[in-house]
Amino acid sequence: MRKQEFLDELKQTLSGEVPAEIMMDTYRYYANYIDEEIQNGKEEETVLAELGKPSLIARSVIAAQTGDREVDVEYTVDGRMKQVKRGLGNSEKKEKRHKEFAFDYHAWYARVLYAFFAILMICIVFVIIKGLFFVFFRFGIPILLILGIIYLILYFVR
């Protein structure tokens, strides 16, 4: 494979998958890299062999742009994805342990919380109403009786 074939395949694989600016930056980067390595005395075929397949490079660029690449996915030489089982390193274990909690409003624990708050609200309303009735019967009836007597006295005095 020649340099231009490599770059054309890279460009073709990237086109439509990433923004044009990213595609052209990647194209220029690898064109400059190949030229610099050739100027440093390496053969064109050797540089291209060290770089590998352009489709693999393109898949890595696409994955980096879309954020789709996962830790347990590896690309094979023919460009296909392969699942890889890896043990978590210490930093990944810590990261996994300190994962942020996201409240799921449709989970079972959310339903339990909804029921708890509904029962709590009913109890609070019941206590308020009970308190109002207590105040009314404790103080309201005597006040109403006194007001009624005052009204009758004023009615007959007139």
C-alpha cells in the first residue's frame, strides 16, 4: 500500500462518520506524520506497516468522537469489534466504587418513598384538622354562647 492509498482509505472511512474538520485534521496529521518519518530515513512501506490499517485508525477516531468506545471493546485487524474481558485496575475499581447515584423515579424504592410521603401528608392533614376541631370545641362553643347571649341582650335592650 502506498501513502496516498492509505490516506484515501482513511478519508473514505471517516467521511460521513465525523465532522469534516475532524476528518481533515486526521488526514493532515497522518500525511505529515508519514512525510516526517520518510524524511527521518524510514521506508514508506515500513511507516505504513507501523501505522497499521487505516480502517482501524478511522474506527478509533470515530469512537473517540462519538464516545462509543468502551473499556471491554477492542478492534481487530480487519476492523471488527471484539469483546475483551479485563480485570479492573485499582483506579477503575475506585471509580466504580464511588459511582454517582442517580435517582430513578420509576424504581421500586421510588414507589415506596411516594407511598411514605402520601401517608405522611394524610397524617399531617388529619392532625391539623383534629387540632382545629379541638380548638373550636374547646374555645369556640363557649365563645359562640357568650356572643349569642350578648346578641340577645342587645336585641332586647333596644
